[in-house]
Amino acid sequence: MKLLIVDDEPVIVRGLLKLLDYRALGYDTVLSANNSTDALALLRHERPDAMISDIAMPGLTGLELLRLIRDEHIHASVIFISGYRRFEYAQEALSLGAKCYLLKPVDAQALSRELTQIAESHRVHAEQERLQSHIRALQTEPRQAEAAFPTLPAQNRAFSFACFHLLLGSDRSKLSSGLMHFSAISKGEAFFQEQGCVAFPKNDYLCAVIYETDEERCALRAQRLCEQCAHAIEESLSRPFDYVIHDPLDHTQDIPMAYQACVAQLNLPRKPLDTEDSVTDRIREYIVQHYGEDLTLEHMSEVFAMNANYFSSFFHQKFGVKYKDYLTRVRMTEAKRMLLQTDMMIYEISQRVGYSDIRYFSQTFARYTGVRPKEYRNKQTH
């Protein structure tokens, strides 16, 4: 990486050149200029990644220099230094996109911290750009891209590959389906790019590459981001945004394999999605038939092929209550019937309606009816 140091006082420039070990911070080339004219020439020809610049200089001020290079699309990260503690300087510097504003004399630790963050940001961005270019190549020239993947930096990196697909009903028109797919993919692609991940569309599918420093962190991050993305799209479009996550990969050359596997899995023929009314009826019937079992939200989402977050919001919308409250109501209604119409012991009724812990069952029953199961039976039968 390249760093440019600019100040109209040569003694300040010499001091900054000696202040830090810039190579250790990731800057193998350090340039300097004693006026804005020379600085602008270096910015145009050397394209440094970062610049440390005084604000108050003759000719072009540091702020004017920053405004000019932004107009010319020169994307150096800028750290301003100044001997003036003026709020309007700092405010304008930050509004123009400067990284930070430091006062003279410059604190070495603060400057080192800012330069380290810039170097890391540029490294991650460069890696993301290389990965994105290879993924684009994979879509058009799979063999060439597969050969190019090993050239990417794989040290201290684990990769997860994820694919998303929006589930739509068979009653939707081709135009309506196309617009919804486009909207889902666009929103999902923007989400992953904001998280520093690589994302790209594949027909009606969204693919994302999530990477981290090790497999465990990568798997956790991939699961978290995919759940967040799916939930956001489902909230926006009221349709499930289905996804598959490939296990973390140790090497970048394995990404083409993961890509092919995920896309192949999501391209398998799918049954037409049920209408919302029929799904509601089946959920209601399933609960009535299985209320005595361990009907967790995760279990129900698997049975009805929905993301757990989407199932929860779908249920609340259609039934008017939360899933847990509805299940409790069904169980308590059945418990009341058994207490009045059978001679079963209370612990037996507790187990029949899905509670292995009789104490918890009694507490829940009391919250629902106002009395304990034994009291309810005695009051109703006398």
C-alpha cells in the first residue's frame, strides 16, 4: 500500500516520516510533499491508498485538495492534522469523507490506530473485489475461474457458501413472479454487500460468500447473516426466502464445488406452494392432532417447510395470536375437558397435553384459568 504525507512545513513532514514504522502497518511505499501542488500531482500519478494532510496550507487547503480529488474519483483515505482546534474544520473534513481529524502535535498511537484501520479496510476490500471477479468468471467461464481460485489468499480464511430462493405460489403470473424474484435478490445482494460479503444473482437465486478467520466463526456468522437476510426479505415480501448454507471451506479452490452443489440443490424441482388458506387449515389440524407432543417452533417450521422466523410471523398474522399462546390455549382447553370428563390423575393429564413437568403444567393451568387443576375439577364437579 502507498501512503502520502503532506504539510507545508518540512520539519513536520520529517517528523511524521520518523514517527512510525509504516511498513509494519502495511504501507510499503511512503511519499511526501511540502505543498498542495506537488501533493495533487502525486495523488494523480501514484494513486496512494491513504494520505495524511495538513488542513491550513497555502494554495489549495487540505479541504480543497480533498474536494478536488473526490471530484476526480481518487479514493485515498484521508487523515487530517491541524494545529487549530476549530469545530468547523473538523465538521467539514468529516462531511467530505475524511477518515478522522487529529490535532498537532500528532499522537503516535492515535495515528497508528487510524492507519491500521485504513490498511485493514483496503485489504478486505481488495480481497472482496478479487473474490467477486472470480465468482463472476465462474458464472461465465467455470473452468477458467476454477483454476484462478487458488490464487486468492486462503491463509487464515474459512468460507461459507449460501444460496437463497424466494418461494412463490403457483397462482402468480410470470410478470409478478419475476418482479418479486428481482426485488428479493436485489435486497439480499445489498444486505450481504453491506456486511462486507460477496453476493451475486444466479437466475432466480441469490448466492453469497461469507468468510471469516476460522471455520467455527465462519459457520456462526453465515448462519446469523443468512437468518437476518431471510427474515428481512420475508418481512418485506411476505414470502419465505429459502436458503442453503454449504459447510465452511478451508480453501478458496473449493468454492466452485460449493457453488455447483448449492445451485443444483436449489434448482431441484419443487412442488407448487400451497395457498395460505390451505396452509392455515393444515397447521390448525396438525396442532389438534399432535398437541400432546413437543411442538416447538423449530419443529413446526420443519413440518411446514418454512423458516422459523417466517412461520412465527405467518402464524401470528393468520391466527391473530402468537404460536406459543395458541398452543397453550389448545392444551388448556383439552386439559379442562379431561379434568371434567375422565378420572385420569392430574399427572396423566399433564403428560397427555404435552407437559412432562406436572408443576409447570399446574402453574400454566393456573395462569390460564385462575385456579389449579385440582381446584378446577372440584369446583366444576360439586
